[in-house]
Amino acid sequence: MALIEGSQSHWPAEGMVFPVSEVDVRVVAGPHPFHLAEAERVRENWRQEIAANPHLFDGEMVLQRTVRISDGRIDAEAHVVPYSTFLWWRKTRAPGACHLFGMPVLVSSDGAFIAIRMGAHTANAGRVYSPGGSLEPEDIVGGRCDVAANIAREVREETGIALREEDAEPGWQVIHMEGTVTVFRIFRLRSAADEIVARVAAHVAADPHPEIDQAVAIRSPDPEAHDYPGFMPPILEWLFARIQG
């Protein structure tokens, strides 16, 4: 894993949620070394992936080379890669790359965590987690990724929800597991869960190419309630301890 320990502070244990004040992702020109080293295996894996799911699209995304924590902030260095390179890395978790992405934790006015279930045609079919996605070239401004703008765009595209900056709690929370670094902010939405779920359903119904099947209102930290990726249960436990505490 390409995480680099900071000189003055160290990464907390995997699966632990911790705060940081800033997230800075610098995008470096040129190909990712992992992409160059693994090109042949990436191509072969992609042939297998699209044979199993022809709906996949090999677009561009941002994949980190290093992620460093120091003095309560995260600094990352990244390259733009094909999505196929990321899928191969995700399957192998091989050294030389790591994946940092941002997401919102959406909390309804009646205390539910609003998540989404991914569509059957996606690479994460059936999985339940916060709306969001990997950083992409359109998120790069002045050589750095605007993580907050990425979150707002992904949420709007997937759910139709327009995030308000005034509804966001200050700062960022972070969790890292198996080479993936998830950075998130809590947004306190102004509507109850049932209303939000219904609005998202209308958005999905009107979208000719929706990425998600539906919104899901989560009301407990039960890790078996849905098909969660690994980072979700620790976040749910952390969040509901705050909501119910």
C-alpha cells in the first residue's frame, strides 16, 4: 500500500474514523507508474470485466500514488488513469497505488442515514453506501482536486439532491482500509427520510441512465442490514453513536 506515514503524526488504525482539517489532492502530469507497470494485466482483466458486464465504461478517473497524513491534514499525489486500471488495482490491492475518494454522510431531519443502492449494470451492483464516486478529471482545478465539488456533483447526478454548504458540519472525517482512504463530511438535511427517499425515486425514474436503483434510509448500525462495502459498517457505528449518544 502506498500510504506514507507523516513525520509528526501517524495513520490511526484501519477502520477507525478520525478528523482532519484539510484534504489536498495534487494531480501530477503523465501516466501513473502502477498503470505502466500493470498495463498488460489491466487489459486482460478489462476483457474479463466487460465480458461479464458489457455496460461498463472505461472512462478516466483519478488514482492516488501516495497519500500522506501530517499535522491533522491529508496530502495526496495522484494521476489520471483509465477506470480499467482502477478495477485491476481494486481486485489485487497491489502496491504502487491507493484510492482516495470523497462522500457525504447524509442525515435526514429524523435521524436516518440516507444511502443509495447501486444499479445492476454498475461495477458495484447491489451495494449500499453513500452517493458519490471517484475523483474525475472535471474535478481538477489548478492541478488539484476539488473534493467538495466532486461530492456535490456526484450527489446531484445520482439522487437529485442539491447539497447546501450551510448544512455541512465543518472539517472532514477519514477512514482507511486496505489501501482505500474515504474522506467524508456530514450534511444535516432539512427533510425527513421518507420524503427524501421519495424525491430520489422520482429523480431515478426521470433519469434515462440512472446509476442507482433507489435511496435507502438506514436507521441502525447493523452491519448485516444491507450489502455494504467494508468501509460502511465502521462509519455507521461511528455515526449512530453520535446521533443516539
